[in-house]
Amino acid sequence: MPRLARKDIETPYIHVMVQGINKEYIFNEEKYLIEYLKLIKENINPDKFELLAYCMMNNHAHFLFFVEDVKAFEKYMQKVNQKFAQDYNFYNQRCGVVFRNRYRVEPIYDILHLNSCIKYIHNNPVNAGMVKCCKDYLYSSYNEFITNTGVSQSSALKDIYGENCDYLELFGSAIDRVFTDTDSIVNETIMLGIKSFLCETRNSLVDVFCDWEVLVKLIHYLKNEFNVNYCESQKLFGFSKKTMKQIVESTLV
């Protein structure tokens, strides 16, 4: 999924994920969980996009949105993440990047997919062993769905499920699907980036691993065109830190 030219998304329903840089636990304290969720909810523009479901974890968070104005949504996510990063750095007397790359997006294409996505988001803390039941977790929208309050009352959900949907029954019948997590999305992005590079430069994979200049150009291409950071490339290709440092510092771009 390359830089997600968001205009290419054909569905208004999207699963959005954010994660701490280097998988850091940026939401490991209650004040950070509360602040990020507050920023998400308070900056919503209901005429252009709606929050449909969410779950805040320790080092990442999942959201389901209905988006009618992609540009407005991009500005919204940028504003939310920048504000949180500024406050997080201030509280922790640190500087630099807080989020791993930018947010990730997975399109939702049909109602069955949507049902499964909501279930998946709410089951995150259960699957992580943090709680035994979804209802016991305080930082997800599960209980809002069960009590028909909060985000479960969005017009986008009402249009699909009606005014008083039995979400317990819905979640019980929803198919357990494997949704793309942040790591697998990164790997998919790298694969697409490599294919794009080879197509544009008319090189082969043999060239990449046999020609230092081609390798350097590929790594920088992934960073500049597909937003793949150097640590992710190092991990995938199995480079040593020394080799990666040489690639990063190389001027062969």
C-alpha cells in the first residue's frame, strides 16, 4: 500500500492505525490515552468524516472512520498527531519523532468486512491478554456500542444498522478476519516500493544486491517515495547497522 494516494481509496470506510516510533509505548500512561482520544474526538468534522469505532492500546491505536472529504481528513490526522507529539515531547522532555511514519489506512469494502473490522478493533485488548472481556477495557468504543451511545450513534452506522442495532448479536455473528497490522502493511509497502523502483529504473533484483549504487538508490527511493524509514528497510533486508549507516549517509541519490 504505497503512500496511499488517498484519492485512490474507493470506499468511504477506512481502518486507520497509528503507532509509536520504534514501537515505543507512547500511550502507556492514562493521561496520554485520554489526551489522544480527546484530540481525535474534539477535532472531528461531522460534515466531512465520522469516527465509528476505536481502541487505544499501549504503543498503537485503531480507528474506524467514515470519510467523505479525504483532504479534510488528512489535515485532521496531521493536526491531531502534531499536537499530541508536541505535548508528549514536552511532558517527557524529549524531542524528535513520536509516531512511526504517518498513520496507516486499510480500506473497508463491504458490510461483512465492516462488521469484522469493528469486532477486530474491540478484540485487540482481549487478544493481547490485557483483559478477558471487551467490556472490561476502558479505552475502546465497545461499551458505547453495547449501550448504543457515543460513536455507535454516528449517522454512518445508523444508515447501515438502524437506530437500535443489537451489537452483541452482530459481533457474535461477525467473521473473525485477519486485518493488516502495522508491520505487515510496512512490508507490503516495501514490496510495492521495490516493484515500482525496478520498473522505473529498469533494474533487476540481481542489480540491487550486486551493485552498491543501485542498492543505495533503492533505499533512498523507498524512504522518499513510499515513506519507508531506514530502520524498516534494515530489518527487511537484514543489513548490519554499519551497512545501513553507510547507505543513509551516501550521497548517491
